[in-house]
Amino acid sequence: MLLLVLSVIAFAYWTWRCRVTSRLEPPAYPGGIPFIGHAHLFIGDSILSKWKNHRKLLNPAFSQLVVDGFQGVFNSQARRLVKVMETEVGKGPFDHWTYTRRNALETICLTALGVEFSENSVLNSQYEHAVEQMFNVLVERFQKFWLHNDFLYNWSNLKKKQEICLKILHNMSNTVLKTRKAAYLNNQKNGIEASTDKKFKAFLDLLLELSKEKGAFNDLEIREQVDTMIAAGHETSANVLMFTLVMIGSYPEVQKRIFAELHDIFGNDDRDVTKQDLSQLVYLEAVLKETMRVYPIVPVTMRWLDRNVKLKNYTLTAGRTCFTLVYGVHRHAMWGPDAEEFKPERWLDPATLPQCPNVFLAFNIGRRICIGKTYAYSSMKTTLAHLLRHYRVQADHSKMILKFDVVLKPECGHFISIEKREKM
């Protein structure tokens, strides 16, 4: 009965809101409240902290020079992934996502955070499960309008579930921060520099230095940044690798062309991938980009408008929050009549791409572009180069059923099969 009453009130308000909305603006999204609009939809704890004014200070931690220094770790982690997936050879379809997620999580902690791990460390399935559950909590609260109210939410079972997840996630970030901070302070005490060039440091080292020397970050802000890097960093790259392997396995000609490129560069040598090799993996990068176009990991992005934005039929006024459907932009008619098709070749000729460079939003654009873009490309290309030199992949992307769970994920149908690749 209560839900019925609340629904009637919500509908009545939405009707009133539509009547008073200016004709110059698009219809308001349902759920706004007088005076505060839709702000209440975004209230609540989240492991995805905002960069705010810290972004400029953090950019050097993911420069090309720093990322090049991680190439050894990218190679060793890729080899580790090849080894653990060996148990799946010839056994039919399996969930490769479980492998890419663990590997990406370990890689993030080894590189950006500078923390070693072991089988008995906090890097385990409990943390991965907590990230998954936390994303589910955020989406469920967003969908259930009665839980937008903090008072009601604080008494809900969903809130209890969130607290359990946050305890696990914060334990992870606190452990990483404690370990690295102790090492950093010990190095400072003994006069050991983390890098010969102070401008380029690992992500967490830079945070600690900025905190100590400039007071730019307090302990809570450092932990928030660590939370963001661990949770968002490993989840996104792991998902891109998962989707990419599905698409490669679904298109034999694409896989054949990738292997030909790999053979041209490496021959039959199982050597490490160098930074020079990465620049030659042109077609492999095209496959990655096309996968992210068809399956953008962050399918929706949100922005607060600091000025009026004139559209074809409407004007979005300053002070509002708007959503951009990345999934839709990546399938816009600007991509041509084959926008719905998976065609990596489109990335090899600039003439076949849309004239507007801002229609590819896989890493977002502008000042809020993903800080880990360079890192992600280097890591993913290295990983795929190792995997595809060892395994032939089979999959069927048409069987995938997707869900939006903060990031784009498959509900089912994403399994792959692998066979050992014979040397040419």
C-alpha cells in the first residue's frame, strides 16, 4: 500500500514537472524533487571517488615514461595468465573472466600501487566478490526510488550488504596503503629515492610524496584514490580483455590477421613484448578499439553543465546534470551504415572514421579523460600478444546477454574455448 501511495505521488509530481518545464529544454527525467532536482539520486557512499582538483597533480603518475617502466611487470603477469589458463586447454567453454579479473587486480597492485603480493595476501576472491556486490548495490539503490531517501536506506538490508562490502574493500585499500607507506617512509629515512626523476613516480608513491611535502592529500583522500585505482582500474581492463577475447574467438578472420601480425613481429620467438613492439601492434590495437566501441565498458557518462549547451531541438541550461549514452554514440549514424558491425579495419584508415574525433568515448574525453588510458593500452596489448601466441580462441558473441551494472557486463554467453596453438 505504501509503495502504491509513493508511486502515485511520484507520478503526480512528474506530471507537474513536465508542465512547468521550459519548451526550450528536453522533458525532465522522472524522479526530480522541487529545489534539489535529481541530486538525491547520487547521494551515498561509493568506492568510485572523484578526482576533483587532484587530477593535475596525479597526471605524471601515468605518463608514458612511467608506463614504459611497467613493461616488465606486464610481461610477467601476461605469462602468468598464459600459465594458469593452460588448465582449460581442450576442455570446452569456460569463464575466462575469472582469470582476467584476478590477473588485472594483481597487475594494478604490482604497478600503480607498487605492492607485492602472495597467495596468502588480501588479493583474493573475497575482494573480487565484494567489488561485484558493491556495483550491484549501487545499481539496485538507483533503481529503487524509495531507497534514495537516506533514512529509509539506512534501515534496509541493502545498506547492511553495502557495509559488509565496504569493510572488505577498505581493508584491502588500508592494507595496501599501510604496506606502501611503511616502505616509503623507510626509504625516506634511509635517503633512498623512489625514482631518479621526481616528476615521474608510481601512482601511490606520488600520492604519498604530495601528502608529505605539500599536504595535498590527507589519509582519507589517499585511501579514496587507492580505492578508485584498485576497484575501477582492474574491473575495466579485465572486462575489456574479456570482451575482446570473445570477439576474437567469434571472428576467425580477425584472429588469423592478429596472429599474422604477431608472427611478423615475433616469429616463433616467445620473447617478451617491448615498448617498440607495442607501437607495431597496429591491428591488435584496432581490435581493442573496435571491441570498446561495440561494448563500451562505461556505457553511460554523467556531466554537470557549467554553461548552456545548444542542441538541435533543445537547449540544456547551465546548472543541470546530463547523461550521455556512450553505447548509443558508438552506434550513431556518423560511424556509417556498418555502425552495428564489428569491423576492426575501420581503425586502420582515418577516412573510414567519423570526422568528429569525440564520437569515440571509451576512455571519455576532455579534462575528465581516463587517467589510465596509456597504462590500459600497454597492459592489454601485452597480455593479448602473449595469450594469442599460445592459444587459439573460439567463442560466439551472439549468445551474450548483457547487463548494465555500473560497468557493462555479460549476464551469460561470454564463455570461450581455447586450444594450444602450434608454432608456425
